[in-house]
Amino acid sequence: MIFPDRETAGKLLGGYIKENLKDPKDILVLGIPRGGVVVAKEVAKVLGADMSILLVRKLGVPENPELAFGAIDPDGNIYLDEETVKHFRLSEEDIKRIAKKELEKIRERERLFLKNRTPNFSGKTVILVDDGIATGMTVTAGAEYLRRKGAEKVIVASPVCPRDILPKLMKHAEVVLCYHVSDQHPFAVGMFYRDFRQVEDDEVIRVLS
């Protein structure tokens, strides 16, 4: 399946969530910047829910930054894919250096996007949305962060993800909803979009306003 763009993917995902959501009360939709914010906007429209963002960052392998060996949440907690860390022989110093850089980016975006105001997750059903899930590290970090912050229920939702990632995600969220589950290998999120342009900061700010 190929989505025309993130907006279309978000509308389809929103309808899919609505069909599968048993208790639609007190919902907050969170997009993972940047691409996930565009999808989350459409999901929130379909559900008639409030939306915001969750600033979790991928930790990329130095030789291939698009490949995640882990992720970091706004509290600075690090989540690692031990197999990838071992495969690329990443040292503790490597991990700390990359994590520090990504945490600085989280702080910058908190000021830029949220004006340093963190949404209240306590007691809410939170739907965490990205434009696609590859390794699952960023949504894992996001789901665990939301649990610690008191979310009553965490739902991970995405237009596309690989089938073999689903059991891993189910360990961190009450519900995982993926509109298109793919058996394709190798897997890259951009393969499933005709228009997979980079989303800029200005667009994220417009969505949040």
C-alpha cells in the first residue's frame, strides 16, 4: 500500500482508530515531530480530540543516522536496542555523546513548539502517533514516558509498520493500531508514501497554533 501523503494517511488512520476505540472519552492525540505531527492533526480531527506533540528523539547510528540504536525521552531516559548497539560496537561514550546532542534538540523544540509548557497526561487516554514505525524505538520511549507521567491508557498508532515489530510494541502500550502492517524487507517508512517531503519547523508551529 502507498499513501499519497501524510494528510491522507492521517485521515485513514483516524478512521481506523475510531472503529477500534471502545472508549473514546478524554482523549489526547500526540504527534512525534516532525512528520508524525501532520498525521496526528488529521487523527485528532477525525476523533474530535485535542492534540499536542511528544518530543522523543531517535538515537542514530553514527555511520547511518537514520538507523536507530535507541531513543531518548524528555526526562533524558535512554532506551536501547541492545542488538544494534552490539552490532555496531557502540561504546558507552558514543551513546552518551549522541544522547546528549539529542536531548539538547528536545530542549530547543520544547521552547520552539511548546513554549516550555508540557501537556497534562494524567488520567487521559493518550494516542501516540507517528507517520511510520520502523525500529519502534521512538514510540517505545514515548509510551514509557507517558506511563510514568500518569497516562491512564497509551495507544500507539501509525499508518504503517513492519509485522515483526508489533509484539515488541505491545509490551509498552495497551493498544497498538497500525493501518497497514507490512511484511516487506528491507523496510523504510518512506517506501509507503508518494509524497514524503521533509516537514519543517514552521509547519509544526502552524499545526499547533
